[in-house]
Amino acid sequence: MLQTDYDNGIPAADLLGARWLKSQRSNSQGNCVEIAELPGGQVAMRNSRHPEGPALIYT
């Protein structure tokens, strides 16, 4: 069964199958946020410098 409800602060590495997107306008130092649409319609956001770290989940 596909998980559709996630807790805020979940490790981004635990969001299996998430397709992370970064803006084409992001800077070369890697100081960016990345977003991923989750199966339940939520949106996850993570720090590109710490891709394994916590993700913020928005509804």
C-alpha cells in the first residue's frame, strides 16, 4: 500500500520514490530548496545541501 500521509520533519530519505525538483535558477553553491509532490497531494520541501535531512510537508 502506498503511503499518502506524512509527518512534518520526516527524513527526506524516507520519502521513497519522491522525485525532487530544483529550480533552474538555483545558484552554483547549492544553497537551494528542492520540492517533491507526494502521492496524497502533499508537497515536501528539503534543503539541497542536506538531502538526507528533514523534509517539511505542506498540504
